[in-house]
Amino acid sequence: MTKTKLFSAMVVAGACAFGTQAAFAYGAGDFFARAGVAKTDVDTGYADSDTGAYLGLGYMFHDKLGVELSSMTETKVHAEGGTFKQVPVNLMAQYYPLGGMDSRVQPYAGVGVNYTTFSSESGVGSVDDSWGATGELGVDLNVTQNFGFNAFAQYTDVSADISGGRDIDLDPVTVGAGAMLRF
């Protein structure tokens, strides 16, 4: 009888352990939010305020596929004898190779479109808003079923069209880290 109780206790403990791990699985219908700090380095190397906050909101429409809308605080750029500020907004389709699996580590890759708005132009004339492609690699490290940490690296194709026919390819690389909530 002692062996039966021990075996039963082991089965219950094992079921609890695997049940807890399954709670970390990403699945269709999950919403998530990411917030943290990001650092941007533009090709021209003229970025002034290159570190700021970022925020992303997303939805998993399949265990392995999701979509995220994200942005970062403005970055001040010195170029062409003047200054201007840029604010990027990204819409990404993301692939999670371990989605639907019971893994605390969830890497992902994303591709999408970027819209960058420019403001506070000084000494450069008018700068037209930019559309471009963006790509991202990241990882979510789940601590609990609904909370985790996030890190990412992102490349974006941004071209600043300045009045008078001038063009600056900013092409920022952004790296960031923060917290992630899933609900």
C-alpha cells in the first residue's frame, strides 16, 4: 500500500509540473504587451537622444504566428547642417518557432512595415515622413504564465527626404529590453 501512495504522489507531482509548463505555451487568442528601454543607432551616427522607452501591443492569431504594433519615443538627429526628431511606428508579423510548446524561452522573428514621422525640423527645411521595411529578432523569457522579460534587435529601412531634393538614409538598428505581459 505504501508503494501505491508513493506512485500516486509521483503521478500527481508530475502532472502538476507538466501542467505548469504547459501554461507557458503561446497560443492562438493570446494578447501581449511589451514595454521597456531601447537604444537606437542610426547609420549617419548623428543621433542625439538615442535611448528611450518603447511600447508594443500584439495578438497571437495562431500558436506560432502573431502581429505586433510597436513604437519608441522620439530620437533627435543631427544631419545636413540642422536637426530634426523622428518617431517610428512598426507593424510586424511575427513567427514563434516554439509557439504552442511548453517552453519558458520563446524566440521569435518578425518582418513588417515601418512608418516614421519627422518633426521639429531646424536648419534642414521640411522632412517628409517615411515608409520602409523592418525586421526583428527577439526572445521572451517567461517567468510566470502572464509575465516575462523581453529582448530584441531590430533593423529598419528609414529614408529622410529633405526639401530641396536631399535624402538621408538613417536605417536605424535598435536593441531593447523590458517586460512582457500576456493576457
